[in-house]
Amino acid sequence: MKCIVDIPDCYVWLTEGARNRPSLFKRYVIGYLKITHPELELIKIDGMKAVCKKK
């Protein structure tokens, strides 16, 4: 079962200017999911949505 979780907008400006922006953004999203939705695992990032599945 897939779940869609909104990614906080602040992650866009937090990663702005970083050399490794895509990987940093992904790490932020994974960390956010671990805290707010520990039962979910990231499948992919689609725009500002995290597509997840239950662990």
C-alpha cells in the first residue's frame, strides 16, 4: 500500500546552494519520515511529495 506524505517547504531553502543538494534533500526527507512516520519507508520523491510504503 502506497502512502503520500507532504514534504515540508522549508527543505527547499535549507538545501539551497548545497553542492550535493539532491542527496541532502533526500536525507532530510528520510529523517523527517523517521520522526513523523516511523512506520513508513521512502520509495521515491515526486515533487514535494514523498511516496512511501509501510515497512
